[in-house]
Amino acid sequence: MKIVVGITGSSGAVYAYDFLKKCPGNKYLIVSSWGKVLLRDELKMSEKDLKPHVSGTFSNDDLTAPMASGSNHFDAMIIVPASTSTIGKIASGVGDSLITRTAQVALKERFKLIICVRETPLSTLTLEQCARLSSYGAIIMPISPPLYFVPETVQEYVGAFTDKLLGQLDGRSQKGWRWDEFQ
């Protein structure tokens, strides 16, 4: 699989990092300027620390990057975490950065687009924008890890969400509530 991963400035860098470590295939990373601040503040990392987990990185300012064109196929774009500002731009058709332009390409080419919003509470405006993006084919996936298995560590809590995110990419089912009774 060829996956484009965008990291924006909404809290939740740990989810992006865990996803990048777990996800197989070719991953191409775009980090917004606020995403870089987020990595530094929350994980004490830089974009360079993520390079071992990706096939390539692109500047968010580089609108000439391959994924900015619909003539270059990719399997999915994941924005994790997605700020409400980024969601608003995508929902309004604004492609002024590589992250928002790539999301526009995913929508127009019908490539999978998964937007992981982490903020809470959500304003009515953001809810309307998420509903609009969902109607266009995007998957809106709030970062809300399942708790039915009673995670004992923060990593288990984070991993429960990223496992669900991976399931959206490859269709693998994850252990769910009373999972063993359904096997």
C-alpha cells in the first residue's frame, strides 16, 4: 500500500507516531508547521525522528510534490491528528498546503481519506464540516480509543485506536466487545 500521512497541530502526536510504527507499506509523511510544534511539545521529537518509519517526507509547502496531483495514485491519506482548521479548509475546498491539497486529490479521485479529529468539544461548524466531508466519502474517525478491554497502560490505550485505524486500511477486524463469542 501507498499511504500519505499528514500530521497537523491538534493534540495527539502519540497516535501518529504509533500508527507510523505499526503500519506496513510505503508511508509518505507531511507535517504541518503546527504539527512540528506538536511533535516537539508532546513527544520531544522532530520530523527527523519519524524518518525510520516512512518511505519519504515532503514539505507541507511543496505543492509540486507527487501526491498533489491526481495523476499519481496512492491508496489512502490519513490525517492524524487533524486540526479543526485543517478540516475546515478541506471541507471548503481550500488546498493551500500539501496536506489540504492531497486531501482534495483524495476526494476528487475517490482515494480513501481518513480524518482523525482529536479535539473536544466540537463546535457546530466543525460537526457540519465533518458531516460534509463524510458525505463526500471521507471517513471521519474521532480519536476515541475503545475501553471495553480495560487498558492498563497508556500504550495499550493508544494502540487500541491505532489498531482500529489500521483496520480501516486493510479491513482486518480488531478484537471488539465480546469478540470471542462471535468467532
